[in-house]
Amino acid sequence: MILFIIIVGYGNRHQWYQLPLIPIFAAFAGAACAFLATKFASRFAKMSLSGLLIISFIFLASVYGRRFYQPSAAPLRDAGLKIKAFSPADALVVASDNGDPTLLYYAERKGWHFLEKDGIYNGEPKDSAQAIVDLEELRKRGASYLVFTSNTAWWLDYYTELSEHVAEVTTVVDATPEFKIYKLNPMPK
């Protein structure tokens, strides 16, 4: 299972790639519960500990599972649908999306995560220069749209040179509190 997570999940560190570990951990937990059951002779103690275990599982599942039910990808979905509505089918999109493919999926367009290296999301930029180099490389490869969502809009505030560069080489096509879509100017010949 560890090899599955490393090999199949390469380039996509989404927590879903860790799901195959659940049956393994469940089997070990069941064995631990069976072992502990042999240590208690009283039926009342076994029932009390079982109830306490069930309550703790319910509590922990609700606390840790709550974040999975937050609509964190809603800005990505909305931006993707907007791009799909007005861009040509062969448009290439640069998505500042923290490696989440939702935007490209809903846009039904090909493109890249921003920053990317060898087609794989490469994390946040260490500085403006790195982001500008990556953006220019993607422009050379034919990118026509650049998208920042509410999850990554802070890049334009934090990386001031990147913000200035984006203002020079793009035109704002659509802007909402959830996303900002830019049309990339063609590369000079």
C-alpha cells in the first residue's frame, strides 16, 4: 500500500490516495480490540469500553471529517464553468489552483497548474522571479488564459513583481470575489 501511495499518487498528494490504508488500519484496530476484550472479565466493563470507543470514533470522525465537506473547490468549479462559457475549445489554461484539477475539469480545457514542472504541480513560488519564469514558459507553450481563485489570489498581493508582470502581459476578462480570469497577450515575435 505504501508503494501504491508513492507510485500512483506521484504528483498528486491528495488525501484520497491514502484511502487504501483504511482497511489495513481497521484490521489492526479490530485485532487490538479483540486482544483487549480478553483482558476484561466483566461484561459491564466490555460494554462500557465499547460504548466509549464508539463515541470517540463518532466524535473524531465529525471533527476531522468536517473539512472534507467544506466547498473548498467551489471557486475552482465556478472559474472553470466561466472559462468553458467564453473560451474556444482549444484554449490552454494556466490555473493557479494549488494542484487541484477541478478548474481544468469543469472548463473542459487543457492546461497546466501554476507553478508546474514536467506537467506536475510544483507548489507555491519561492519568489516573483520563479513565478514569472514559469508563466513565460507556459505562454511560449501556447497558454491563452491565466486564472487565480480566492485560494491563490494572495499571490498577486505577496509577489508584487508577479502582479506587475501579470498586469503587463494580460487583460482581465472576468473578475468576481471567487476568481479572476486573465487573457494572456500573445507572445511578441
